[in-house]
Amino acid sequence: MLDKIFDAKSFEGNFSFDMEASTRIPNAEPFMVLLPPPNITGNLHIGHALCFTLQDIVARYKRLKGFDVLFQPGVDHAGIVTQLLVEKQIYASGVEKGSLTREKLLKEIWFWKENSSGVIINQLRKLGISCDFSRQRFTLDEKSKKAVSKIFVSLYRNGLLYRGHRMVNWDPLIESAISDLEVVEREVDGHLWHIKYELENGEDYIVVATSRPETIFGDVAVAVNPKDSRYKKFVGKKVRIPLIDRLVPVIEDKYADPEKGTGAVKITPAHDFNDYEVGLRNKLPIIDIFNEKAELNKEVPEMFQGMGRFEARNKVVDLLEKKELLVKVEDIKQTLPFGDRSGVILEPRITHQWFVNAEKLARPAIKAVKDGKIKFIPKHWENLYFEWLENIRPWCVSRQIWWGHRIPAWYGPDGQVFVAESESDANKQALNFYGKHDVKLVQDEDVLDTWFSSGMWPFITLDWPEDNEDLRKFYSNMIVVTGFDIIFFWVSRMIMMGMYAMKEVPFKEVYIHGLVRDKHGNKMSKSKGNVIDPLILCDKYGADAVRYTLAYMSSPGRDLKMSDRIVETGRNFLTKLWNVVRFAQMNGCVYNNGFDPNEVSHPLNKWIIFETRNTINAVEEAYKSYRFDDAARLIYQGIWNTLCDWYMEFVKPILQQSALTDDTAEGYNLDQTLLKKDVRDTMAWVIVQFIRVLYPIAPFISKKLSGELGATEVVWPEFDNIQLDFTDSIRQVELLKEIISSVRSIKQSFRMPANEELNVVLEGNSVETADFIEIYGKIVHKMANVSFVDSVAMSIPVVLNGAILRIGIDRKIDVQEKIADFRKEVANCSKMRDAALFRLNNEDFRNKATEDVVTEHNKRVEVLSEKISKIEYIIHSLEAMQ
RNA sequence: GGGCACAUAGCUCAGAGGUAGAGCACUACGUUGACAUCGUAGUGGUCGUAGGUUCGAUCCCUGCUGUGCCCACCA
């Protein structure tokens, strides 16, 4: 027997789903859920909890539906983030900055990884995520390394990957190139300094506006627009760069915008993307004035060398002012590029890097989605996907850090590049190239962008390039569930890489979930202190409650506002379910494997079977279309509003001997014991069906309660064999519900105590009144405290659907208020009826509306008319009572 | 500058071309042997705004306003 107190902690810890996750169904239809590998940098946050819960629901649902489900887990090495984190720790422990070696760092990170991935796996278990942990993978494990090298070499040989010397976004803190996607634009306050550039002969000057005066040392020209008459006279002449007196030409270039600044712009090709282009167009030299930390290098006057860029800026401005070369300073808002990981302002920098020709890889990836081979849910995210891929630029994949996939390229002493899957391959190539053995090759120091390997995750996890059954089965039979923020980073790259390596889409569906926010709708962040830890929530309310709540709130394409309060809704529901099973147990309900719903005879049982079947069919539709919110809601309503509020109350008189009279059974020629058994079986059956469909969302409690009821196996409910005729049962139960509600409502509105015993008369012809009273009399008595009689002296009449109920009263009651209510209702009904009539009188409506709608309108008018005349009759009789 | 999404009850959100829904909150009553993490009955909305399409629009289309987000540019 269940405890009175529902305590998730008492049983959730006892379940491990590893076994069932690794139990596969050999010949069934394959289905794979690709878990986005969490970074090894930290704990799981509430966003992970949402993402993983939703995919776990899918995985469990598919398993119940008989698919061969592979739910593949893993963790991501997360290059830059991890390295920054571990470096920080090492430095904090007293190691001096320059002294850290590659070997030492990697050793420390591997140590960190072992610990961290263990923590993550435990957190996944706690959340009940049913991955197959025996197949855990790591984006930097040996198999991944092989696959990454193979793809790298293949892309290189096909001309889709190359080494180039060009301008990239450079992070001076990390001291590495980063990709365009890792750049975040932020608006900051800045200044625009207007600086005099004097002509060579000193007779005149041009004023140039810049937000970066420290870069004047890298200036190689001043550009003006060819159409700008103001500066015509300067073109072709030379101006003097302040402070260093270098002479540079004034050139014409369309890039100079007469509207912006002063219309004359200084050109610094080494430190600005636009200037770089101008430089190329005009064959200007390139003067790089920064080192990799964005400190000024030997190209600048000695007093500036080694200075940081911001310090240099102040100094330059200072000197300019002293030399009266500063015309004015404007305050401006400017949007600057920051590194998303380091948080520092980035520098454009010309370096040697490896690039992927993303434009070519994007074409099949775009086509796959255009052709509908991959569907985004919700669909509108496809726009974002197309927008990005259609304007994609070369993808810089090399990083000047140590943690990651080392680039499989080797250099000869003359700089000759040998790209190979292994060092021995490279040596072979070198032998071939140089024609001699002893040429020493040096491997590229850099590593690959983390997303290079993440993009291969769908086939890396299936042991590609090894040909195997799982790879053939599961590749392209996957779903990916993830947030919109990594559509560019991850989803699109998986599609590009997948189309390239496998010539086929990796997955057919991409479910994009919303962002979890705090209760005010703010983004969660450590600095705001509004972060909700899913594991703390699990401790407080149980993992099932957290899962249920996340599912309940996840309507497609919408963000979720999370709070403890909302999780209570989930917890309360599970408590209710717990008590449902407790009630069933107390009344001897046990799941009976041989129970046949077709055999039940009591209309209450037929009715609840009907309701259960309908609801669960709807739940199935919801799961199929990934409407987790609908699924959660439907189960909630089915259990709480239908099973608890009605059915369980209906059958109490039957289950509880003392309240049972022979009448209840006799109407159906049933032995009391048989009827009781019927109800017990039905109740257990209904509860078990609901528990089964709840299982994907709340697996712990479902397992526990299912077991308590004696249904050891969780399988998806099947209703195909139910052939019952429900018509009469539904009509009767609907009337029953209406009677009970009406009596309760009348009692409340006249401020009668709910437990006051009253007599009622049922007048009507929709069902056989006598039979109805015989079957349901006791139930109505128990639930509404009224007894059916043949007549009453004084009564308050109530209009039911197809019947009138007279509620007997033994004293005069002020019915004025009630009369007013009824009048309001008449007015309401009339309004609705008139609206329907108005349409019916409209020829266009009759001709153009569908037949069903017209029929429905006719029916509505009829029903409303009847109702109105009944209410009017009631008003009349109430008035007579006064 | 280009694009996407959203706007429904006090709050959080579902919803459908044809009679507006839930949970929470609120009001009143209630501890009857599953459950006070509960029960019963209520209150509460011209579905952001202006047009258009339609027999009919809260739903479809367009403009507007507001909110959030993405991309691009900035001397």
C-alpha cells in the first residue's frame, strides 16, 4: 500500500533506466535521438533540462510504440571555453603564465574532463534521461579523432578546405582566430576624434575622423570619395601622418562616404575589414602595428612599443592635443565586436588560417531543407537557416589554442604543406615530394574549431567511417532537439557535414524549443542571480514534477517562464495521481491482464472507458506532433477532471459496501460482487492506461505506480479491439453530471448548506427517467445530497439539456435574484439564437456555408428556442411563488 | 537598414474560419475514509489597433503601434 505522503525522493533514486535504454528491438523500425553533447565545462542548467527532457519524452514514446530506439549520449570538448576555464584554475594555483606547456595543460584538461563528464552523466540520470550510457561518446575521443582527420583530408583534397593568409577576427585575450559566429556585437559609448593630416608642403590639411586614433601608425593612405568635390584638390597629393610624419597618398575610393565623419577616411589595411579591401583595390602596403595580444609592436615609435591598444589610444590623443592636431572630439555610440567567450574587443588581424569553403558545402544543405527532407519545427526557423546559409562566408576553422583536434597538416622546412590522416602518411607524401627520406616535418600547432567536430556528431557517434549496421540504420533516421541559438553553430553544420560525408541528410526533423527564462521573462544569467538550477528543483519537487512542468509549458516556438510556483502545478498533479492509485489500492483495484473492456456492462464503466480511449488517442496525436504541452494537459484533464472529479466519485457507492444498495446492481442484473469487480477492473485499467501514456513525461512515478497496481510492464495502450456501443452510457452520464452540478450550483446560489437533504423531481424524456433514477439515485444522493421523488410542493426548477429538474424546497426563498439570473440567461440565449437566425435568413449563408454548418445552425436555433421557453416557464412559476 | 516571432481573463499561457478555454490568483462555502499539494460553486475577456478578403474574422491578408530576437553596417 502506498504511503499517505507522496515523496518523489523516496523512489526516484531507485530507478535506473540504463537497462531499458540499452535494450533494443532488433528488427523494429529504427529511430535515433541525438543528444546535443553538453560542454564539459559545467553543470547542466535549466535549458539543458528542458532540451533533454523533451528528447527523452520522444525517446520513451518511440520505445513504447515499438521502435528500435537509439538515444546516444556524449559530451563535447568545447575547445576555447574549456581551455580558458582550466587555464584560469592552473594560474590561480600559482603556476606562472609563461611556464605552462602544451603537455601540462592537456593533462590537466583531460583530468578535468574525466571528472566533469561523470558529473554530467549523473545529472542526466537524475533527470531520468534514458540515454544508452554504455555508448557514451566524446567529441575528442580516439574514434572522433580518426573521423575528423578523415574529413579534414577529404575536404582538403576536394578543394573545400584550404590554408589562407587573410584577415580574420582575432581575440587578443585567447590569442586566437575565431569564426564570425563567435563575434557578438555590442553597443558601447565611444568617441570620434577629428584629426588634422597636414599636406606634405604644410600649406593645407585634411581632417580625418576616427574612433581608433591609436591605429594612425598603421595608416597607409587617406581616402576620399571620387564624387566629393570638397577634396578634389587633395587627390594625388601626400599628407603627413601625425606623430610619425610618414607621408601617405590621398586616394579616391568609393568606400569613402561623404556623409560619414568628415568624408575623408584614414586607411589602415591591417586593422579594419573595409580598409583591408581598400588596400587591396589600391595596392597599398599593409602595416600591422599589433602583436597577438593587441599590444603595439616594433612598427610604432619606441615610446609606444609594448603598450596596450587602449593605453596607446589615450597617449596618442594626448600628444595630438598637445600638437594642436586634434580638431574636435565627438561622443558617439558605436557597435563593436566582442569575443563571445573572452568578452574582450576583437581585432581584425591578418594571419595564416585554415578555411572551409562553406558556400559550397551550404548548397546541398540548403537544398535538403528546401526539398523538405529536413523539417524544422516550428517551420519559421527555416527562414533563419536559409538566411544564414545563403550568405555564408568562408569558415575559419583553425584556432591558436591547444585543446582540440590538432590540425592534420605537416610542414616541410620550406613551408610545403602535407595534409594527411596520420604522420606516417604525411611522411610518405614528403618522401614523394622531396625525393628523400630525412626531411623533418612539423605538425601544425593549431587545433580545429570545436564545431568542426560537433558538426560531424550524427555520424561520429555511429562510428563512421567504420561501416556498420547502426550507421546504416540510424543515420538519417534521427531527430535533433535543440535551441534556436545553435541553429547556425551546430544544426546547419551537421547538415553541411552530413550531406558532404554521407551524401544524405543526418536527420529528418529539427525540433527547436524555446528559451527558459525567469518568472519575469528575463534571460537567466549568473550575474543577475536569477539562475534556476534544475537539480535543486528536482530535489525540491522530484524529477518527474520538473519534467512534467517543462513539458506542460513547452508550446512550440515560445519561451518558458520558469518559477518554483509553476513547478508546484506539476508536483500537485503527480500528488493527485499518487492519491488516485492509493484510492484504487484501498478499494482493492488491481490491474487485471485478462480484463476485456468489451465485457463491462455498467454504463459508468462504459463511459469512463470511452473517455479514456478518446483522451489517450488525443494524447497520441499530441506526442506524434511533438506537442508535449498538449500531451501533458490532456493527461492532466483526463486524470483530474474526468477520472477523479467524476468517475471515482460515481463509483464510491459501489465500491464502498455500506453505501451500496441492491438497486444499483439490480438494474443491470448483476451480482453485487460482480459489479464491484467490474468497477475495480475498470478503474485499474483506466488508471494504468493513463499512467502508461504519462510514462514518457514522468517515468519514475509511472513505473512506481504501475507496479503498485500490478501492471509490471509499461506498454502503449491499444484500443483497436474495443467494440462497445457507448451512446446510451454517454447520454446518461452527461445527464448525471448535469444534475449533480445543477443541484450544487443552486444550493450555493441560495446559500443552502451543501449537505442539506432535499428532494428533487426529474421531468424529461431524453432517457427513461425511472431507469435512470434506479441506476443513479444513490450516486446523486451521495454527491449532491438530494433524493429523487415523484413530486414536490415547492421547487426551484432548473433547465437541463433535454430535461427539467425541480429542486424541492420546504421554505420560501427569495428568488428575485434567481429570476434576474434566469432573465439574463434568456437574454443571452436569445442573442445567440438571433445571431444564428440572422445567418440562416441570409441567402448567401445558406448557399455558401457548408451543409454541416447550416444543419448545426438549425439545430442550435431549435435547442436554444426550447431552452428559452423552458426558462421562461420557470421564471413564470418562480414569480408565482412570490 | 533587412528579417523573424509575439500581442487572448489580474498573471502565465492554450485555442479554432461558424456559441472564447485551462492553470494560478480572486470571491463564497466545505476537513464526507484517496488527496488541504484537496473538494464544490462562482467572479473575470468588444481576443493590441485601423483597413481588406469572406455569407461570416478573435482566427486569413495588409498597414500601424508595442514587445522580444536574429542578421548587416557604422570614420
